[in-house]
Amino acid sequence: MRLTCPFCGPRDLREFTYRGDATLRRPDPDAANAASAFADYVYLRANPRGPHREHWYHAAGCRAWLVVERDTATHAIGRVALARNDQP
């Protein structure tokens, strides 16, 4: 599998580190059920089949944080964007 870094171009997957689900949002600490919501945020994860947004870190390259749209069934790579520029 190859990822296309916005700075370095197409690179082998071994240069990158998977850093997790890019769709998660931290719960509001002032919410009425904050403790329960935070426990779910930390410990519960979906295992989606199909297109999914993920954080990847270009550890062996430019050290950029990326958001990668990847199909979890086929590993086909869709869009790759810098994490700081990505809009959900």
C-alpha cells in the first residue's frame, strides 16, 4: 500500500504510522453525562467496513500528520490531506 504525502509525494506505507480514527470528537466536559461520555470516547471503537477517515503520521519522512480516507475492506486510498487543513 502507498500513501501520497502532500509534501513528499507517493511513499511506501512503512514510512507512516497509523494513529487512529479521525472521526472521533472529544465529548464536552461540562455535559451532564461527561464521565460516561468520556469513558465511551476512550474505550469504545467502531470497526467500520468501507470508507473511513484515519489519522496517519509520516514518521520516516516530513513528520506531517495526515487524514487519509481509506476503504477498510479493499485498502483503496481515497483522499489524503494535511490534518490541520482537513474539514470533516
